[in-house]
Amino acid sequence: MEVFEKNGMFIGEYTHSIDTKKRLSLPSKVRGELGSRVVVTRGLDQCLFVYPMKTWEALAEKLGSMPIGEGGTRSFVRLMLAGAFDTEVDSQGRILIPDALKDYAGLSKDVIVAGLWNRLEVWDETKWKHYKQDAEGNSERIAEELGKMGAY
């Protein structure tokens, strides 16, 4: 399945590889929406988040204004901001994945780029398959919880 972009929304998944120079080619369908610079940072569940610059700036402003008195808040802000890497999208639509982020996410050569509304996630292909299988196995429970929160 490919990643599709529609009106600023990223959805779907795309299988790709990280080359020997640690570059990841982004799906052509999302390049225009991402722009010429993106931010790659540590995500949750051992994946990487890739944000368009405008989306990142809004998120970073929110994170930077959070109260520092709560330990969990400090940890999350540190995870996101200190792990962030601003990178150019080259003329062939590739971004560099720094060693620290590659190691954090346990990325090997084969990866999945998943579109999740306002960001892309980059997953090691094997971890993605396990994560997706687990989520699919718990879909009824997840749906009930989302229903209680008024998601649908």
C-alpha cells in the first residue's frame, strides 16, 4: 500500500529501504506537502516521526510552553525536542536519518513509512508487522475505548 496525501492529510503505508548513506526516499505523493525541509524526531513505540516544518513549529511551540514542574511532561518534551533533527529533502526526495535516530528506532534496511494525518512515521519493517498484528488483534477493545471517548 502507498502513502497518500490529500488536503494536508497523510494516510496509508509504504515499504521502502534506507540506503548505505542512511538516506530514506520519501514517497513522491507526500513530497509536495512536506516541503523542502522536515523535522525527524523520536516517536512513540520505537518509531520516528517526520513532520512538515510548519506542523513541527506549531508542535514545538506547544511543547516548549508546557509546565516543567511535572516529571512526565519534562521527559516527553525532552524526548521530542532534544531528539529532533532538521533536515533537507534533497532533489530526489530523500532525507537523512541520523545514527542516533536510526538506533533509537532500531531501523534496519527495510522500513515502513506510515501516514498518520499530520505526520509520517518511520518503522523498522519487522517491528511494524508485529505492532500492526497486535493492534489488529485488539481492534474490538480499542474501538470500544475510542467509542467511550467520543471518537465516533
